[in-house]
Amino acid sequence: NILINSYASKDNLYEKVTNTFERIVFATHTVPSGWMGLTNETGIVLADSDGDFLLTPTEIINLNFNSDIVLLSSCNSENDGIGELYKSFLVAGANSVIYSNWTLETVSAENFTKSTFKNMLFESLSKHEAMRQASLEIMNDYSKRIYAHPAFWGNFSIAYRSL
């Protein structure tokens, strides 16, 4: 159930989203509304050969994301309108959304994602505690001094559909 490269298209996503998934991860780019004159909304960049490669909040709201958590690990998320993206997943049925607040550094974002899910699955931590622990692990990774900077470990937030 992993959609990568050319398989990460809207059509394949639409087919998969009819199923229930506990976790859904988007590791891609986002673009702001008005981007290159192609969209009136912010969007998640997917693969598509016919030019329909942006997944917008309007499209997301019309889908059924029956999942406990959606993780949006996306570059360019500091752009205006990114809040519409994570909120649209909540409206579409996700119980929670973890999203990035600014441009990501690839390695720390990958480590954050792996550690967060590991902490939830194997340590039985709640989502926000798993995120906190993942952030602390990155911050305290003394093999890479640069990771002590909050830009690397403080990037992600979580939103819940209901408390």
C-alpha cells in the first residue's frame, strides 16, 4: 500500500483511500494557491502524466480518509494556505493530522516520522508524546550538532478532529 514515484498519482490515491488505514503519510511538496497559474488553492504535489498532479483541499474534503492519523511531511508548508490542507484531512475523516510548519530538512524529517510511529507502536505513547519523544531524540543527536537547532526538531504540529 505504498505509493511512490509514478504510482503516487491521484487516481491511485483515490483507489486506495476507499480502504481504512490506521496511518497515511504524505512525504512530498506542497505549493501555494496561484502557483505558476495552475491552481486557485494550495495543493499537495503528486505524480500524474496528464497534468492533474495537485491534490487540493477541495478534493481532499470530498474523499473519505478513514484513518487515525495523516502525516503531512511536506516541503514549502510555510506558504499561505497550508492550514487549509491539514484541516481538509480532518474534515475528510482523519482523526488527527501531523503537519510541518516550515521547509523540511529531509533526514531529520524522515527520522522524526520513523521515531514518532515507533514510539506510538512499540512504546504505546500517545501521539503528542510520541512526537515529543521523537523531537527530543533529534535534538539530542550529538553526532549531528546542527540538529540541536529547533528548525530540525520543532517543525511538526498535531491537530485533532476532536479532543
